[in-house]
Amino acid sequence: MKYLIIGASAAGLSCARTLRRLDSNGEIVVISKDDMVYSRCMLHYFISDDRPLDKMRFVEEDFFDKNKVKWIRNTAVIEIRPFNKSVVTSDGAEHTYDKLLIATGATPVIPPIEGLAEGIEKRKDIFTLRDIGDAIKIKEAAKTSRQAVVIGGGLIGLDVAVSLNKQGVKVTVIEMKDHILPQQLDKTAAQRYERIFKDNGIDIITGQAVSNVIYGLSGKVKGVTLSDGSFVFADMIVVAVGVKPSFPRIDKCDLEIENGIIVDQYQRTSIQDIYAAGDACQSYELLTQRHILTPIWPSAVKQGQTAAYNMAGIGKPLIDNFGFKNSMKFFGLSTISYGYVEPPDNSYNVAICSGPNYYYKVVYKENVLYGAIIQGDISGAGVVGKLIQNKCNLSNKLVRNDWNNVFRLTYGDFFKQNQDGTFEFAC
């Protein structure tokens, strides 16, 4: 059996490792356009000098030799040919497979802002952050920069802002929604971070979109204008408004694609013997019962492992604890969110418990949790996440039907002992 994996990041290498454990004799080939293995989650640590380049790996140095995996590096797959089970690479070579995993990740979204796309292509002062090459360029530019604008107030944008702040650059984050972290937090939780960022010298502008990039006579970036007509000075810009799935051209076939490659709970695509995992795919999410993009590292690892089992002929569905989970820590304040952070419609209810140093919120319906924000003391977040994952009915666990009691529940409220002496989570 020949297994071919496109991509050498979280999904691809977790698949390769799992395949070798399941199949000691199969041929495993990994093709990637990168020439080194590194964690994309750590790129901002490299920019801030918190982690050197040689400490960016997430697998051991002898990973490929130890697992008997052939790695074709610095080579892109430009076409997949399912009709003869092969791929074509950027050097013109053709590689065959019995089972194929597409784990090609994603590329940054470039918003339609006047002057932005041209600046990214032609200049050295506008950047995205997706790979180590981007991080090296941003770090180098920060050495001479006085003020930076970060377009996008999501996790990547805020990570970059903190890293540039550590390098002595004055940073302004611009988020078009009415609060930062709009995909992860509600307005109340986000505003706590906004205050902390401002206290640490990072400006936050919300509810405004960037309308133009302004260049000086020398051709260098001068700043940006916002939708209200105001101007923000900057001599470098980082664009961090999100990512979109990226994958090679697939010849003469009907691959089911929406925003990403559609996969089932076994990571199978609509084409026989082709699987997908990580940022390139849309996987089925049990909470919302729809296919969603989950561009986070833990999901990619889980999906790669699940793909490996099924490529090796061992039927195993994805059980993803991470698809709707986000965790963050900025300037000492920790937060974990799960599922819905706002009610999707008026059939859902909300319970909030808060104080100066903490903010807890759950979204529930008919005694079942569908989302939560745990900010400050996050020691109880694991229990809440388990309740959401298992769709536990809490009608018998709440004192006087007081939903604030949910924040005081512990694992001990749900574990039962089996006849053989083992314990299991039960609700």
C-alpha cells in the first residue's frame, strides 16, 4: 500500500505518524512546498524573539527517518489526477498513490481594500502571516518600523500585535466588527481584552473598516484611511482577516467543495481513496450538525489521525473535542470559549456570572449547554466543555433551576463507577 500525503504540517504529519503505527510495511510519502517543519502556531513567538527558529519544530528531528517516511520537500503539488491515482508536482514529476490525503492548509484572505493587494505583491512593508518566510519578513521590518497597523482583530491579528509591541513598535489594531475576537467571544469578554491591550500600549479601533492604503511619494506605506474618513499612520501593515482553504487543481472529477473540501466523519472526500484534513477541508460538526471550517491546530491533528485510520482500512469516525473550542491568553488574562458564544435565535437562553477578575457565560436550551465563555479562572472550563460535547441534560444537576450553579459543577458530579471498578463520564 502506498500512502501519499500532501502537506507537512499538523494534519499531514499526524496522519503520517499514525499510519506508520497502524501499517509497519506501507510506503508513506509526504510532499510539501515547505523545506522545514515548524509550528504555524508559534510564528508570532518567533517575531517577538520568544522562540528561535530552531525551536519551532513540532516533531522530533529524526521524525522522517524514524517513521520511514519519504519527504519530498520544497515541492508543490499542482494537480491531482484521480482517474489514474497520481499527482503532478511543480518540478514536472508524477507520483502515484493508493490512498491520498490532501492536507494543504490555507492561504490568507486579502480583503478588497484599495491599494492593499498591490502593496503585498510589490512592496516590503505590507505582510500577511502564514508561513515562516512571512514571519522572517515581519520581524525584519519591525527593526526599523515606528508604527504598525494590523488589519483584523482575531487571534492571529492580536498575536501579531503583541509580538510587534514587544519589539518596540507602536501598534494599532483595526477590527471592522464592534469588538475584537468576534468569532471567539461576545462583546463583554472582548472588551476586557480591549482595555488590557490599551493599558499595554496597543491601540484598538473597532467598528471601522480600512478603506484605503496610503503611500508616500517614495512609494512606501504612509498609513491607512478608515471608513469614517480618519487616517491612521503606519510604516508597516500586517493583514490578518482570516484564511481560506487551499488545495491543488483536481482534474476531471466532481470533488464536493463549498468553502473547503467536504469530508464525512471518516475524513473521506466525494472521490474514492482521497481524504482531506486540516484547514483545507470542511468537516461535519456534531454541535451544529453542519460542515464547518475549523482552522485550528488541534482539529487538524485530530483529523489527520482519523484520516490515517481510515486510509489504513480501520473504520474510525472523527470525535473532535476541539472544533468549536478556542483558547487564548493575552497579558495574563486567560479565556476559553466553546460552541455558541451568542444565542443563534430566541429559543436559546443565557446565564452570566461575573466579577472584577472573571466572566462566565453559558448559552443553553432545554437544559442542555450549547456554548460557553470562561474568562479569568478557567479551572472549570474542562467540565463545561465536556457537558457541551456530550449534550448533557442538566435538569437534575441545577439547584432550584439556577443556571449560575453550572459554573460550580465538577467532574465528580458526573462520573460513575462501573462494575469492573473503572470510571466513566455519564450524564
